[in-house]
Amino acid sequence: MAPDMEDITDVQKKIFDIIRDNSVLELKMLLVANKVKMDFVDENGISPLQHACYKGRKEIVQILLDQGADVNACQHNNAYTALHFAALSGNAELCHLLMSYGAKLTATNNVGRTPAQMAAFVGNHNCVATINNFIPKADIDYYIKPQGLQTESMLPPHLADCFHKFVMQVNVHPVRVVMNLQMCSGLLENAAKVQKVLESMRHKIMTRGAETNEVMAFKYHYLSCVVSEVIKFQKRQEAMKAEKIEKISDERDEKKSDTIEVLIRKFLKCSKSDGTPEYQEAFLRDVVREFPYRECTIFRQMVATLAALDPPSAVSVVSAAINGQRAFFDNAQVCVTCGEDKASKKCSKCKTVKYCDRECQRLHWFMHKKACTRLGQTSALSAKVSDADKE
């Protein structure tokens, strides 16, 4: 026997209460006992899915999506979608879940702001970066099948998942990009194909009319340039081995290292004057200059920033262009090797420089060893002064 309208209304009210209290088990039991369509809203036009997103309840959101909730349905008074609410909650994993179910990244609220813009407005940078870097899996799957007159796909099918992960990486520091290329099984061996796919994706996303995404186009361009640099170094190393060229000084170390490590050291090596990684800075500036869509706002903004009298580092400009500006950023918590946030490891000797892990520390040691002892002494002296002040 079907429940009457009063029963349905009571169930609907109960669902909102459950979401508020984050009672996952109770929600599962209620949905087993009652067939409920998730298309109802409260007095403000907020659906259960939107309410759960605002509260940041990822597990409940998954249940509602499985129950058939429409990820893009919106009757909210101010036109906030579920993704808008998730972005405001600060839960980046929840944002990713919604986008994997087809949430529209470009949907705007009544003041014309997208979910990423709302996240930036309230300082939820992790959500901004997650939204800006999301790519539907279908965009990748297009390249694992022959198109038109092609006899084979541009990308080997077995690389689809790792390539998808590679292009969605949030940390775009060149060292991290190179390390991810190496860690994603098969990508390094197919670097030339990966580069061509990235160039194709760049062109494709800039010819979508109203759905053109210049931020993602620049990211594809940037990743393509990094992969191209890897290919160049691979060819250089192969030539050196073939010709058995004897090198001196720095080249001796290069001969002992593989291609990836040689390139990483190039990116990390700093000038003697101000500590700026010379090769990295020049490379990234070239990447910006070579972006072919010069009418884009993102291109003009980067060029203007880098042309200032006292410009920030090129890596920070590129990262901000792709991931959005950060209102507050604690540089002391960043891995000095790959730029990863919230680096948890310290150099055991000087206790000042932070890393992600032992591998990042190992890769940076050729630079850090020159200053490690001095930094440790300075840190110890500062600690003594601080203790004396407290007394």
C-alpha cells in the first residue's frame, strides 16, 4: 500500500534531519523501508543532495547519488548547485565525487559565480584546485580508440587510467610533474604519444565555443612542454651513451644518473646570488611565452605578472594560473624539492628544510648539502636566543 502524502512529507523532513545529524546508518535504514524520490526541496529550494553537500557529508552524498539524486538539479533561491555548496563546504573529495557524476563546473549562481569562484571567495583553495584540474574520463577515453581514418589510437588503451591521473594532478611544480610521469607505469616509455595527446587536448578544449576552458588549455600546454623536455633529455642521454662522450665537473654526476634525475637536478639547481632555480625559471618563462592562444586572459595575466619589476617566481605564477590564487600560503610547509603542500619530513641534521619523503630529500641533497650545516647552526642559535628571551 502506497504511503499517503503526510507520510511522504514526514519522511522528507526526516531525511533533512538525518543529513543534519550525519546519521548514515539511519538514512540507509529509512531508504530501505521507504521508496523516496530525491527531487523534493525545502522552503529555500534546497534539495537533500544540496543540503548534504553544504554540510560536507561525502558518504551521505554518495548514498543520495546512488538513490538517483540529480547532481545538476537546482531550484535554490539563489541558484546554488550541489557543486557550489560542496565548494563552500571545503570538502575537495566531495567536489571530485560530484564532478565524476557529471556536475557542471561552469554553472553560475545568481551573482554569476561558478563553484570554483565561490570556493576561492571563501578561501577554500583545495576545492578551487580540485575543480580547476578535473577532467572527465570520457575526454581521455576518446584517445584510446581510433578516430576517423586512424588505424590505431593515439594513446594505448592500457594507459588511459594512469594518463587520466597524470593530467588531473594538482601540484604542477615541474619536478613533481616529471616524477609523476616516471611513476605512472608506461607513460615515460610512451612520452612522445603522451605529448601529442596533450597537444590535441589543448586544441580541442579551445575550440569548444561556449565551453572553451583557457585554464585547462594552458595546463595541457604546460604538461606537454614538460613531457617535451623529458623527451629532449632522453635523446641527449642516448646520444651521450652512443658517442661515449667524456664529460667533466657536473657532467660526471649526470653520467651516473638516469634521464629523469638529470632533468630534476637541472630544475633544482639554483643561482649563487638569490637562490632562484635558473634553469627552472627560464624553462617556465619559455612555456608561458610559447602558449599559442595569446588572446586569452590567462596568457595576458601571466605575461604581465612576469614582466613586473619584482616578479614572483615563474613556478608560483604558473601554479596560480592553473590552481587559482591563494589568499594565505605557508611557504615553510612546502617540500623544497617538488612543491608539495604540508610536507611532513625535515632534514634530520639542520631541522629547517622540509620534504615529502626520503626520495625528495635524496634528490635535493646535492643542493642542500652545501648549506645544511650552516642552517643547522643558525637554527640552533635562534632557539637559544628564543629560550633566553623567555627566561
